[in-house]
Amino acid sequence: MELNRYDQVTVGMWGRGYAAVVARYGVNPFVDAAIAAVVAGLRRHAEARALFRGYEDDADPDYQLIDSVLPDRPGDEVLVQVRDAAFHIRWLQLNGLSV
């Protein structure tokens, strides 16, 4: 799939979010569950291109879901990174790639 520059930057941001979450938490069942919960909702996007529209949608429900799963009150930065990590994983799934 050919991406414009804006979409390339967005995909890169998702990857950096994933890397930041892994660097911060390593293997953590709560973080993994939060990411999996958001990915489950992202399955409504059956095409990779649709993820970009989904990313621009209201993020508050995703943030509330993540906040409800993580045991400590994460800051805004963590909420964004976990959501980005979920979009990264869904992007990989839709493009036949793996983490």
C-alpha cells in the first residue's frame, strides 16, 4: 500500500508508541490486556486505510478503556502510547506482518 507522507508519519508514530510501551513495561499482563482490548475494537476496520480515519476519531473511549485496565493511574503520555501501540499492532495485522 502506497502511503502519503502524513500517513507514513502516522504509522511511524504508532511504531514509536509500541516501542515506548515495550521499553517502559516489558512483558506486563495489564498493558498487554489494555492493548488487546483496543485492538479488539479496531477489528471493525477491515482495511488498513480505514485505520487512519479511526485514529482521527474520538480517542476518549480508548483512553477510558486503557485507564480501566491498567492498575496504576497512567499519565496522558502512557494512554497515548498504549493506544498508538494498539494501532501499530492492528496495522501489522492488516498488512500481514508480525510484531
